[in-house]
Amino acid sequence: MAPGSALVVTQVVDDGDSERHAATRAGAHIYHQTTAPFVSRTREAIAQWFSGFRPVPPGLVDADAWRLTGNGKRTAPIVAGVGILQDADEQRRTRSGTVGPARPGDGERRNS
């Protein structure tokens, strides 16, 4: 990927033993028996994919938070995030703490 490219991710998460996550695991078990299985991951594992990327607000959050008219309800254990690939200089500055999140509109695209 070239610097300035966007990584856009939505992913099913399994962060614990709640009923919602138990239902996710049950669904995953069914899909493991098909030719198109899916894998749920922890939020921390997904966050690692954004290493070297500037997060676009609101960051890696429940997918509903990306909706302009989000209802605030978490209807499914899915997270979404967007990151802009940094160039080498920006990555060095980020490691030193001098670069913040991407500005709104800096590679950001929202659909309602």
C-alpha cells in the first residue's frame, strides 16, 4: 500500500463470555462447517492491524458509532475502523508522540 492509502475494516469480535459473544461463537461454529467460514477476533487483535496507520475518528469502535445517525445501540459484536497509511517520516514522528489522529475528512468517508 502507498502512504496515504486507507485501510477500512469491519470485523466480528469476541471479547468475552456475554450472551452476545456466546451467540457469535455458535454462529461461527455453524460457518466452520461450510466452504466460507468466518473467524471472530478480539478487539486487541484487530487493533494490531492498524500499526503504521493514523486512525480516522472515531477510531476502532462498535460499528454503529460510524453511522451519522447511529442509534447508540450495539446490535452485533462488530467493530469498524479506518486508518490512513503513514509515510516513514510520519511513522517515526508517531512513535515519538508528535503526530495525532487523522483530521476529519483526511481520507475519511462516511455513509449513512
